[in-house]
Amino acid sequence: MKTLVSVIVNCFNGSKYLNRCIDSILNQTYQNFEIVFWDNNSTDNSLEIVKRYDKKNIIVYKNPNETLKLYAARNQAIKLSNGKLISFLDTDDYWLPTKLEKQIDILNNQKTKFVYSNYWIDEKEKKYL
């Protein structure tokens, strides 16, 4: 059985790029993942956007308290995750389709415990992971 990956998406007013972010996860060649979407008290329509996906592998959680710093919000989202592996993606970034597959392969075949990747910035200063 393939290892479950929990993809943590921490969001604070990320509606501008949110569809591209979520779509890049859903379009991964490695498909055994869940998305733990942590809405950190957004005042835009981020929460409505992610709820439109209506996918069973997306866990949507709205922070009921004050807005948390990024590390604290990520730690809260990790507590909600079910995966053996954790990956983070910010709402204004997105992944190339083979990102998870390549990283899982490295973890499985090289006995590595931690993997990170480069990013590219295009002419509009957008990051690609």
C-alpha cells in the first residue's frame, strides 16, 4: 500500500491563488494524499473556494480563535492530519505534477527521512515547487 501524505495548506486570505494551489495538489501523479486545509480566519472568500471542491480527501478546518502565526497554524493542522508523511504548500504557490511522486521515490529508495525541493520564480515573481 502506498504511503498516505498529508498536504498542509495554511490559508489567510489566499483566494487569489487558491484554485491553482489546490488544483496542483489534486493533479499530482502520486494520488495517495489528503489535503488538510487550515483557514486561519480569512476575511476573503478562501473558505468558500475550497469547500466547492467537495472532495473526500480534503479536510477543511476553520480556526475558531484568533489568527495564528504560520508555525502555530501548521502545527494545529498537523494534529488534524492522518498521513505518515507531511508536506506543506502555501496558497500562493503550486506544485509541478510529479512533485510528490519524486519525493516519495527518494524517501523510499534512499532511506532518507527528510526531503525538500528547489523552487523557480517566473517573470511575475511566482514560485514553482
